Amino acid sequence: MLALNTFAEKFNRDNANPIESGEKQAKPYSSAEFIEKASGIKNRYVISKVR
């Protein structure tokens, strides 16, 4: 999520004027809700082999 948020922050900062005027749309930041909406994945599980 960090890389996406860093990209969104830079894009939004570099395009502040066009975003404010409505020429461009701001990039959303990643969050659990963002990932769920984009992917449809609500839960993830990790299974590890116990030795």
C-alpha cells in the first residue's frame, strides 16, 4: 500500500491546480476499503506448515 499511497500523494501534489479546477481527478489513497472495492477480496488467510 505504501507505494500506491506515495504515487497518489505525488500525483495529487504535482496536479493540484488541474485537480482543483476539475480538469483531472485526484488519485485515491489505498486502504482496506479501497482494496476490497477494487478487488472484491474481503478476507485473506495465511496457512503455514507447522513442523
